[in-house]
Amino acid sequence: MGSNDQSNSINVLVAFAMPKNQKVIELSVDPASTVAQIVEQSKISGFFPDFDFSAPKVGIFNRSVKLTDTCRDGDRIEVYRPLIADPKEARAKRAQKAIDEGRANKITGGRLSPEQKKPN
């Protein structure tokens, strides 16, 4: 068995997405590699020059992990972009808009009741 022996490696995916494009890279890595090392090894940063990959938020299958964590065979590392809007603030704005438009209902939480859905 030569130096290309793949029995001592695991297969992982590295994924990143922008609003209009995404990239998923599959690679074989040493099982001791950290998430940060794998992201760097994937060279995904070359596809998105406007994003800073130096210390991104990351997850494995939608669960947040640390850059120092390791992976298991078949894991998908996801590199996350910062949130543009605070989710709580966005929900509050939607709720206020529903109130302003007369769509909000304290009992149904803003959903129309069956009586309200019927045409007059």
C-alpha cells in the first residue's frame, strides 16, 4: 500500500452559498483534520473572493460547530454568511405590517379564520 492509501481518510463535503450561487466541494481528508483545515483545503474561498473565510461561522448538517472540531466520514461542512437582518426584528416588522393592513388577529395570530376567508 502506497502513500495514496485512502483507508486512512474520510470523505466530506464543504458547502457555501450566496444569494445567487452556491458551491459544494467533495474531498478526502485526514480524519484528524479540523473543520478550519478542511475549509481551507477545499479552496472554496477561491470561488467567493468577496467573502472573508478567515474565521467563518460553520456547521455540520445545520448544527453549529467550532472551527477546531473534527468531522466524520460523510459529513457536510456548511460555511455560514452573517445574517443581514435580525430574525426577531424581521418578524416584528412583518407583524406590524399585518396590523397596519388589518390582517392581524390576536386569536389566530394573524391567520385568517374560515369565516374571514369566505367571499362576501
